[in-house]
Amino acid sequence: MKLALGTVQFGLPYGITNTAGQVAEDEVMRILHRARELGLKVLDTAAAYGESERVLGRRGREAHAFQLYTKTLPAGQAGVDAAAIRRVVQGVHGSLSNLGVERLDGLLVHHACDLLGEGGQDLYAALLELKAEGVIERLGVSVYSVAEAREATKRYHIDAMQLPLNVLDQSFASSGELTRLKQAGVEIHTRSVFLQGVLLADELPAFLHTLAPGFARFKAVCAQAGMSQLEGSLAFLRQQGVIDHVVVGVLDVGQLEQIATAWHRSAAHIAFDFTACNMESLPAITPSNWPALQKEFR
């Protein structure tokens, strides 16, 4: 299990706790250089991450020293027809151009519904052709739920999967899905490690008040263990054992240093029980629900 560098902040002012905005390109260069020194080997990006792919492409050798994983453009609300498939495939070639490479170490379908809805098999076949041509090393999918993960692996051969997992959303661990995926030979990448920084805060945003019981228990476990919330968040993931890459995003080199230090320290805290922190059944655990919750809370 290793850390991987998420790059959404390189192309967008992403994250509910992000007050600094998009990362400046000179800082991106410093982050990439330090990430290599720290032993990180994977960059995670997406065609939908604003300027992220182009920023990485402009960094040339610094970015190309990593394994590059990107994600497809969405097929569109009209469904996965022949025109949508052409757009997605053209988007993959656009990603190659933006990144300045001839092949991708990994391509994930960004929205699992594109594979699971009508026309999904045709889309998969088109992407499989790119894999056969050597344009893609690993073909996979990004999912948001255990149900999506199960259905995707039921219908298709999935090389790699990105999924949400953190101390407040333990659904992939509690369901046994992580173990099942590993047994099926799927390379597992986890995201939402810090729940957009919420897990590292002193208090929850008011509109996430339903998560308060789990958050309070998480802080109590960390206090009992004498570890920071950063270390605790990473210790929970270390406990799972079967994860290949833990995707983390940073805004500057200092944050990268803090996460790398906490990652090493978290190895000493894998015996602590985070089970009672699980809030997986609540809508507030999913960031895509947050805009509606914020609106309701007002």
C-alpha cells in the first residue's frame, strides 16, 4: 500500500476546506519533485479536472516520471450512443495530448453509470480496443458505491478501481467488498481519504451535523491513541491491508510533507478500532450530496 498524488487541485479550486484556490504551476513543480523524492509513484488526474492534465503535460519530465492514471469524460445525459462513444474515445486521445504521452498507465471510466447503463458494453468494447492497441495499460472504473463496484465487476473485467473510503464511510470495508475486489485481482485506489479535509478540522461544517456522532468518536480514538486526526485517517486505511494506492491531494509542498510524515507514523496505530466511527448509511457522507444539504440547511 502506497500513497498516490491526486491532482484535481492542480486544475481546479477544489475542496470544501480549500481557501487557497487552484495550485500555482511553480508550486506544482515543487510538489511533483518532492513527491518523487518521497517515493510516490502514481499521479491521479481526470479530463474533467479543469486544467490538471494540461498542467501536468507542461511539467514534462517531472510528471512523466510517475505512472499516470486519468479518467474519461462523461458520456453525457443523452446516454451512451455511438456519438457519445466517439466523444469519450476522442477525449482519451485528448488526454494523451494534454499529458504529453503516448500511453496511459491507467484509464478509469469516470462515471460508472456510463458502463452500467444502456450502451455501456459498446463503450467498454471501444476502450478495450484502445487497450489492445497499447494506448492503455490498465482499464478500470471510478465508483461511488458498493453496488456499482459489484455490478461493474460482474459485467466487465476491471483492472483497476477507484473508490471512496475513510473513517466515516467504511462501506467498502464493512461489506467485505475490498477483500472481494482484491481476490478478483482488481488494483484498488481509494479517494476521499480526508473527506475533502473535513476529517482534519476541529469542527464539522454545520450542514454536516448528522455526521457529528461518528466524527466525535473519531476524535476520541485519536486522542486516546495520542495521534493526530491526519494520522488517524491514514491509520484506518492502513488497517485494510488490500489497498494498492491511497490517493491524497495537496495544495503545497508543506501539506505533502505533513501527509508523508503522518503516513509513516500511522503504521504504529493500526491496532486501534475505528468501527464505531462509521456513518456510511447517511447521505451527508457523500460529497456529491453536499450542495443540496447546504441549500436545505440555509
